[in-house]
Amino acid sequence: MTFARGLNLSWLCLCGVILLAPLTRANAEAKLLIEASTGKVLQAENATYPWYPASVTKLMTLYTVLKAVQDRQVTLNTLINYSANAAAQQPTKMGFKIGTTLTIDNAIKMMMVKSANDIAVALAEGVGGSIENFADMMNANARALGMTQSNFVNPNGLPAENHYTSARDLGILARALVTQFPQYDSYLHISSMRYGHRIYHNYNTLIDRYPGADGMKTGFICASGYNLVASATRNGRRLIAIVLGSYSGRARAQEAAQLLESGFNNSALSWLTPSLGTVDQLKPVDAAPPNLRDEMCGGHRRKPPSENNDEEDTQATGDQNYQLSALKPPNTKYMLSATPIISPDPIVVFTGPADHPDTVEQFPVVHPKAKKKTAKSPHAKPVKKAKAAANAK
């Protein structure tokens, strides 16, 4: 039983139809758009199929850490240790020296902006004692939230057996982060951070490029495709868009922006569309997660990504402007701009305790166009003069 792209499988599930068909290459993408405050589903496509979350996993890592802070098990200034296990994580990482300490606050910022897999492990070990114990905490929180299609075995989303979620469950999780921890909302939309002389930009290119964008997290592994949980607020109304299995980093940003734009523009006509209920009412599909490895990382791509490059460089160049021209009616005010609409100063992160930060700059900036200078000996003869002298002889 095969369905074409665009058919609303979640709507069929609400009608009681049990769908067991695997997703094919033609329709291997999941999308979901919900209201943050109510959980109302505005759009859904393959939203209840299991999926590999990749680094979007870090939203559950964030939720679990913030829950531990709320329960007074730790504080944001609690120091965690950068272990050998953390240092061994690949590929996207901060790469600190084993034994380095940092606060939970700084670790969260590094994890959310850089998508640092090593820092996610440091957080898991610092809060849960071990990756295994922290995964148990993640799964307990998932069950409490009603995320019935999720199972986590690590805090960073690197490929692992039995590590999966769905657009439905990510919608539930995103709502929980927004509604349960509003005081920590800034962690979701940090544009960039500075460690020493190096500046890291958020992989979520909607931030600072789409009006009102305020979260949340990107992810990629070959099996999952390019994933994105995005949120934006306009006129006091916050929407959450989820795109799983997109073909590229730029495509996922475009698709998420289109979902958000349609939700904001069609709010006045929402009563004309059939009700899909709330995100928790979407009926799960009993199927295996689609494996998109061949499509995403196969040799047919001009520049295939790999597991060693967790996130594609999605910084738009000057000649790329993702205007949402397909929307009706067209609205040129709201577009995914090729350049930042605003450019806030990077937040400063550091290692060591909050009151005595370690200012050792482990990442000096090396500019690509900088010419390497070498010291000249006072006794060295210029090359041209030496050659001229030899020729004269």
C-alpha cells in the first residue's frame, strides 16, 4: 500500500485506518505544523511515522537537563567534567582537553548552537551519571509527556539501534519546552556564540533570517535526512513547524518557513479547514523508520554528505534568497532572507566555573586568506640577489 507525497497520513490515522506501508523515496518526508499554546494541528504529512531524529535528539537532552534543574538535582552553574568518553564523540564537537570543566549553562549553549555531540555526552554524564542512566531519564520524560513513538539511547542522536521518534512526538516535546520552561526559552534561539576568538553560528538558518523565528534545533544523519524543528512568533501567536527527511539543509529551512508562513497567513480562514485535533491525538503508525541513507549520502549526489559532517553548511550566500513566492497571496514582507535581518552580538561561552572562567583560548582563529609569515634571519641573503650573484660569477 503506497501513498504519494502530500497525502495526509495523520488524517487517515485519525479516522482509524491502520497504515503499515513503508515510506518510499517518492514520499519519504514528514511535516507537521502546530500551535504552541494549544497543540492544535494545522498541517500534517506522514507526521506519525517513526523517524531517526539525529541531532534533534538534543531537544530531549535539553528538556531532561532543564527538568533536573527544575527538580533541584543540579543548577545551571553546576560544573560538569569533559570526559574521555565525551572527547571520543564524532563528528561535530568542541574538542576540549579531557578533564576540562564547564558549567551546565555554557554546555547547553554549546550544544544548542554548535550541535556539539561531545558536549551532549558531557551533559548526560554530569546530570545522569552515565549515558545509560541519562537515556533512562530521557525515556521516562518522553513517556510522561505522551511521546509514545520515541526511544532514546544516547543524548546526541548519533546513529544507534532503537533510537527513534516521530514528527508527532517532536511536536509534543517542542510544546513542552515552550510551555514548561518559558524562562529558558533563550536557549532555543541563540544566533551565534563566541569561544575565545572563534565564532560559531547556529545551524538553524531561520534564526535572524525569518521574521519572528525563535527556535529550535536541526539534525542530520544519512539515515534520517535533514531534520528541523522550528518555531516562530507573530502577533503573540507562536507556531511550531517540523520537517523530517528533507534533501538538504537549505531545503529544510525553506520548507519550515513555508509551513510557518502558511500558518500565519491562513489563521483567519482556519475554520474552513477540517480539524485534525491536537498533536497528542494523532494516531501512531506501526512501521519501521525509513532509512534514507542511499538517497541522502549515495554516490548520485554531486557532493554527498556523510556521517562525518553532522550538519551541512547552510549559511546562505548573497545570491541565494529564499523568497516564499509560492504563497497565495504573495507577501514580500515575510521571506527567508539570504542575509541576516538582524545581527546580534554572539553570546560569550567559556570553560571553568561561572565566577572564575577559564579564558584559555583553545581555538585561535586562522583566517583563510591570511599569509603565513616566517621570521627572517638577519644573515639571510635575498633570493633574487643571491641568484644574480651566482649568474655574474
